[in-house]
Amino acid sequence: MSEKVKKFRLFDAVLAAVCVVLVVESSAPAAAIGNAQFFWWFVLLIAFFLPYGLISAELGTTYEGEGGICDWVTRAFGRRWGSRVSFYYYINFSLWMGSLAVLFTDIISTLVGREFPTLLTLALQLSFIWLVVLISNYKVSESKWILNIAAILKAALMLSIGGLGIYVALTRGSANSYTFASFLPSFSSGGLSFVSVILFNFLGFEVVTTFASEMKNPKREIPRAIVLGGIIIAFFYLLAAFGIGVAVPTEELSASGGILDSFRLLLGENAGALLIPIGIIFLYTLAANLLSWSLGVNNVACYAAKEGLLPSALAVEDSRGMPVGANLTNGVIASLVVLVAPLIPAADVFWSFFALNMIMLLLSYILLFPAFLKLREVDPTTPRPFRVGGGRVRLWLMTYVPMALLILAVVFAIVPFGRAELPEKMPLLLGTLLAVLVGEWIAADVGKRRRKRRLAQSH
């Protein structure tokens, strides 16, 4: 690509990082942890986020291209593991798109003050999905204004809810008490299950590395975008978490309606006039969230399919090289999600699908960290424009502490420890097992095709 058409600058990359990683709708599930969330935010910022950002910067600038996490794991551990990671990474996005479509109509229903008939609800959800699919067929540099505006609006929403929270806490008091004991974490299975939400809120920086081909100086700009974006994102998450905690008692917080509920309670008498524009901005950020992830996820899926790691339908590209096969398949899967949503006997359908998408995303990242160390060993000669510093012990800690946190987060999120957790966790456990089985079937098929090729070559 010539220098003239490389339009994605550092400023755009930082805003893209904010748009990708700063997920407004997941602020409420994180706030449901209560005051102990502040303990986990700070611990995971140091123990997970910093090593994750640095490792992503090294891998993204060393192995430029569209394969991303799939390419890194495949290089380190082989095709089967690459296939598994690619599937988890891809299917999480389809589930997320479906969950946000459900949230989209929940928000509209809240704003207009009435429930919609099922057919109208489905029509709105499907329109949301396929509008995202349509816009996702354009290059990020052509639609970067959507991401830039979304990043600014997300920041505005979180600054507003945080600022209102500070004002209300000082003038009217808080819905939750802020005693020393309330900030101490619970190490019960229920308390630890919430760690997955905060880890989910940190993920996505490697998506920025897929924009490298549209940057003038990616080897310099990507690491800077990750560092600057990370500082901004951590600040906004903590500010929004405080505002929500001031507004809504933890035990009454809704995963789907928590943001709007918080604004309504914080604004008080002024809520009626301001809630609709706030809701419209929130709706815009939902679509932008998906758009900011779509190019990275679809490129990874397309790359994996070309390498024979995912079904060949995902490898289809249009005349501009856009991954339309992966993009359209996303739309189909997300549409199936919203069509079966009315049949699910759950109080919060958004959370049911959002939690499953969150688990699949966490699973896809587990091998990212050991792949970093493995590639240092098996591929030491490849130039590393950005290299994570430190000795053997430091690199070992940066690899295996975040990996262990991901594994523990998944286990405590899906495994019911006792009968009381069965109703909430059993559907999530079954959904995870089903997705893993599909991933294993695809990975096994990769092995069969490889053996056939080897047999054909031997003859």
C-alpha cells in the first residue's frame, strides 16, 4: 500500500484502541461485583493488563499481518491449537453481536417506556445485526470516523457517569456504603467468578495490530497506541465503576439496564429530558463496538480459513480483499442467536449470551502468553522492533501469571460450586462445552486434511 493511502495515524490508533477495548455495556456487569471491584481492577491492571499489552505489542509488530492471535499460536504450537484458538476467537464475536442486538432493543424499550411485540423486536434486532455487517464490508480507514466519534462518545458517557457519581456522592450520598471492609475481595467461588468480567474488559489490544497495513509507521505507532490507550481506558473504567456504584445498590444492579438506570438515578429530576439523548449515544456505541472488532476478527477468521484452520467458507473475499465470507457468516450466526433468544427461560437474555461470548473470548487468549515465550525460543532470529524487556524470571511471570488468571477466571465463571450456583452457571457450562466440542470437531478435521495431504505427497 502506498504512503498516500495509509491514512491510519497514531491518533486514530489510540482512538481505535479506546473504541475496541472500552466497552460501555460491560461497565454494569463489572460494577455488580460491588466495591471489591476496585481491588480487582488494580490487581489485574498490574498482573494481567500490563503484560498483555506489552506482549501484544511485541507479537503484533514482529509478525505483521492479518492472522493476529491465530498466526501467533499456530507458529508456536501447531495447526490444531491454531484452529481451536481461531474458532473461539471467531465464535465469540458472533455471540457478542447477538447479545448486543438483544441489548439494543432492551434499551429502545426502556427509552420509549413500553415492551415491543416479539416480531417487531426481532425485526429491530436483525436490522441492527445486518447494518453492522454491511458497514463491516468497508476498510477501517474508510469508516474510521465512526470509530473516532464512538471513542469520543464513550469517553463522554463514562466521564459523565463518573462526574455525576462524584457530585451525587458529595451532595446526596451513595447507594452503597464505602467502608474498608466493603473493598476487600471475596475469595468464594461466587466472588471469583466476577474476575472474568474485568479480564474481558481488558481484552482487545491485539486487534489494533491488524491495522498495521494501513499505518505509516506501525512498528512505532502500535506500541505507543497500546500504552496511551491503556492508560486512558483504565481511567475511564474506574471512573464509570464509581459512578454506577454511587447510583445503584449492588444487589439491584441489572447487567443490561445498569447504565441507563444509573444515569436516571444520578440525574434525578433532569433525567426525563436527558435520558433519550444519552440512550441514543449508548445505542451508537453498541454498533461501533462491533465495527471496531469486526475487521480484526474477520481478518483472523479469513486468514485461518485460507490456512485450512477454519471452514473454507470463511476464506471468501470480495474484489477489494475484504473478508466477506467471515463477515456474512457472523451475521447469520448472530441472527440465529436472536431468533432463539425468545425461547431461553432467562431473566436477562442479554447477560446469558454476553457471558458465553465472554468465556469464549477468554479461552481464545489463554495460549497467547505461552506462545510469546515459545516464539522467543523457536524463532529468535526474526527482528523484533518492539521487544519486551526483562530477564528469564520476569518474562516467565509475565507469561504464566496472566495465563493462570485466565484459566481460573473461566473455571470460576462456568463451574457451579454447590447447588445454589446451578441455575445460573449450568446453562453457561453447557453452552461452553457445546462450543468447545464444535471447536474440537473443526480441529480434528484440520488434522485429517493434513494427513491426507501428507499421504498424497508421499505417493
